[in-house]
Amino acid sequence: MKTSIAIRISLLALFIIAISLLHYLTPLHMHYLHDIFQRLYYLPIILAAIWFGLRGGLACSLAVSIVYAPHILFQWGGHLTLELEKYLEIVLYNIVGGVTGLLAQRERERSAELLRTAEGLEQSYKKLQEQSQQLIAIEENLRRAEKLSTLGEMAAVLAHEIRNPLGSIRGTAEILRDDYRPGDPKYEFIDIQIRETERLNRVVEDFLRMARPLPTELVPCRVQAELETVSMLVANDARERKVSLLVKPAVADLVVRGNGEKLRQAFLNIAINSLQAMQGGGSLTILTSVCRTEEPTGICEIRFCDSGEGIDAESLSKIFEPFYTTKPDGTGLGLAISRKIVEGHGGTLQVESVVGEGTTVLIKLPVLQAEGYP
């Protein structure tokens, strides 16, 4: 900035000196050239006014007046009546410098004010965007709450109207199946009936989990122990799918306040989804860590990382909607149930995925205790 100002001042000085030399070195009888040189002084005056405002315009016009006055006094003789036009020209130099500088300064101030207004508008726009995103999130939560409320009503009816008859159907079918031996077509048909009855019962159970409120009594739960239990429950399924299952131990014995059964259910739903996403084999890694926050104990982060097919952007935006599923035999309630459980424990559940590379499910829970954490 200082270098730019110095360059501009040097240019103005050179301009004034050059015009003055033309005046002093040009013979007096060449009036038309002196008239042209006299008007050339306006150029540095106007430039100074534009560049430096009122003070710059007046300073330059004063400098021009000082260097031009001796030319009038000594070379033209100083006759006031004969050279009145030249003296008036000096007055005009100062008037033009002052007026142009004032206008340029006001224009600069106005531009600065407009810039400040634009910055203020930009900040307001950003705030409006943030508020809009918050409203969209709130609206999404309200829609989800409305769906959950509807599920609650439906689950109460389904539990009463379907669950008991399902038990009777299954019991009757098992009795009938005992009358036939494996390999008999009727045995196979009855076995299919029993399996389908079990599947329908699982759907009803999922409805109940979505509608049933979380227990209010929360106790200390060891995260690593729950994850090890989930690992044992899905180990056989992982072997059948040729999936390498790895539960990496945490750097600390992480303890959260919650309901162990519910948390285990959420972890199990996520692990099963990950395994089902890897039809041709792969790997599922479960990691735990502590993220320091303003809270003394921090946040427990649990990651389920699989090497499956991944989820496209459109499906990723819908995976938490109840009943949305891409599986032929899925209910679309597993992740919704898991998210409800995690949020009921004061945490968050997020899913990140890249098609062809895999999916990572991140659960964050407030830590009650972190033994062994440095």
C-alpha cells in the first residue's frame, strides 16, 4: 500500500516537473504551445484528486500554482492587466483540485459505505441460510416424530390383532409338522409357513420397538463389553458371508450411562446391516475412541466401517425414514430404531458412504467415565 502511494506521488511530481520544463524552455512567442501546456496542468491535479481526495487535489493544485507562478512573474513580465487570464488559471487550478477532490472523496466514502452494507447483507444472508437449515432440520424431525406417533398407534393395534394369532398359527404348524418326516413335500410346506410366521413376528416386534418408549432408568454401561457381545452374536453370520470381523479395543474402558440391552440392540442392527451389505465377502471393523470436548469426560465415538457396496446419495438421504429399505425382505426399521435408541441416550448417529468403497456408521455418546484415558 505504501509503495503504491509513493509511486503515485512520484508520477504526479514527474508530470508537474515535465509540464513546467515545457513552459520554461519554450519561447514566449509560441503562445499557442503555452496555452496547451497551461491546460496540461489539469491532468495531474485531477489525478491527485481522484487518487487522494480533497487534500490530494488541493496539495497538487497548490504545487502547480507554486511552480507556474514564477513563469508568469519573470518570463511574462508580471503585468497584471495583461496576464490576468494566467492568474485566473491558477485560481481555477485550485478550484478544480478542491471540487474534484471533494467529489472523489465523497464517492470513495460512499463506495466504502456500500461495501460495508454489502458485507452486512452477506452476513445476514449467511444467518438466514443457517436459520433455514435449522428450520429444515426441525421440520424433518417433526415429520419423523409424526411418523413415529403413527407407528405407535399402529403398533398397539398390530400387537393386539396379529401377535397372538401368529403364536397360535406357529404352534399349530409345529404340531402338524411333527406328523411328517423331513423330505416330505408337506413337511417342507409347513416349514415354510413356520419361517414366514417368524418373519412376520419380527416385523411386529420392530413396530413395537419403534413405538415403545425408552426406559427412564439408565445405568453405567461398558461400551467395549457390549460390542464384544455383538461381535459374538454375528460371528457365525460373518463366517458364512466370508466377512472378516474385527473389534479393535479402545484406548480406555469407556463407560456411558444407558440401557445395555437397548444399546446392544442398536449396535446389533448396525452390524447386521453392514454384513448384509457385503454379499461377496469383505471386512467389518468396529472402532472406539474418545473425542475431547468442553465436557471433562468427552464423547465416545463408535465406528462401524465396512467394505461393502456403499450407499448412493439418494438412498443415503432416506435411510433413517421408517419403512424405507432396499432389501427384498427388509422392514426399513432397523436404522430408525437404532437412531432412536442412540438419541434417547443423548447421542447422535451419522452415516457416511461412498459407492464402491464402503460405509461408515458413526455413533457419538456422552462418556460417563473413561478409565485409562491419558
